[in-house]
Amino acid sequence: MEPDNLVLQPRDVHFDWTALPMHWVPEEPVTTHVMNVLHLLLPAGERWFVRTFRQAVPLITDDDLREDVLGFIGQEATHAEAHGGVLDHLLAKGLDPRPFTDRVEWVFDRVLGDRPGLTAGQQREQLVERIAIVAAVEHFTAYLGDWMLNATAFDRAGADPTMLDLLRWHAAEEVEHRSVAFDLMRHLDRRYTRRARAMLLSAPPLLHLWVQGARFLMAADPDAGRLALRDFRRAGRRGLLPTGYDLTRAFLRYFHRGYHPKQEGSTSQAVAYLATSPAARDAH
């Protein structure tokens, strides 16, 4: 049974990366670096989420939704900091992520940032469009969060426990707040066309950035080799990466008229993991 009236709260987690090996999934450089793209994309992306939602707070007329949005802002800010710590570790290991993360920062700051010289009405329209993009991206993070909480293949493969805790702590909070961006979008604009357009605009660039990020990391790691499609498929069959089939199904689910993010994942499972997560327990 799913919990009612869950209060979203940021958890002041900390992770020690001093013992993290370059390939934190043993003998799996492709899985390691495909998952490491999260650390390249999320700090800039989640800081952009926070800026966008802070601008939206004055437009919210529902008290419960406002409380959820403020909780979402706190959690996303903490996620950005946690993944940023991994980037510092990669740099210390000799893998400089900045050539790629600088490009990601440019996308969120310049392409998706505020536009000067707009009227008040145009500013609101742009803000709602950005919130719709966040809702589309949060659909994928909810799917990936649910997948990560159930990806026992990492345990069987001997993945680094600190990295697993980071990924599963983050996954659990993504499942916790999976409805907030969608509910905020519908609070400001209930049109189906807005929802569908935002997904069509955001999914291809997100996929492109993920593939480019994996190629960048593989090229920067002298022990990784070249990135090949067969490696994705092999990792997917082992349960170490989502399969293309499952990602496509997740993408298409968003276009169902009756879709709501509560259909993705289980709040009960997320809360249960957060009760056992070493980092979340230390923060508590």
C-alpha cells in the first residue's frame, strides 16, 4: 500500500569516493561509463530544474502543490551536489570531465535559459514550456529510478557499494517526487499538446547527450576501448543497463492520454530503500 501525504525533504547525504575504482562495475567499462554520464548531465540539469521551479513558485495557487515543489527544489539541489562530487573524483583520477560538462552547462544556461526582452506574458509562456520539459525529463528519471531500485544485476556483478548507494538513493528520491513536475505543468497548463510537444522536443537531445557523454568518457579512459552498440545490448541482456525496448516503451507511455507519473515505480519501495541507505541514514 502506497503512503499518503508524503512530505518531500532533502537529505544531507555525503559520499566518500577515495576508494572508488575507475571501473566501479568490475570488468564492465561500458556499463560504468554509460552510467557515469549521469554525473556529467545531472549537476547542470538539476541546477536548471531548481532555477526554473523557483521562478514558478509565485504562480502556484495550490498549497499542497507548493509544498511539494519546495521539497522537489531541495531534493534536486542536493542531487546536483552529490553527483558533482563524483566529477571531482574523476578529475583526480586523471579523467577530466570539463570539456563535456562545459557543453552541458551551455545547453542549460544559454539554450534553455532566460530570454531577455520578453513581455510578462511571453516570460510566463517560456516558463511553462520549460516546466513541461522538466516534466518530460522527470518521466525518464522516474523510469530509471524504478529500474535502478530493481537492478539486482549490479549486486551480482560486485559493483562498488558507495556508488550503488548514491545511484539508489537518488533513484528512490526520483520515485518519491516523480509526480511533482507533471502536476505543476498541469496546474499551469492542462493541454495535452503542451505535454506531447515537450517530450518530442526533449527526448532526442537527451538521448544525443547521453550517447555523446558515453563516447567522451570511453575515449578519455585508456582502458575502456571503443563504444559499440553490441556492448549496450550485452549489458542490457545482463540487466546492467535498460534495454532499448524498455526505454522505447517508457517513452511511448508518456503519450497515453491517461498517463500520470504515479504509474511509474513504487513510493513504498523508494521509502523502504531510503530507510536502509547508508548515506540517507547517516544524514538522518
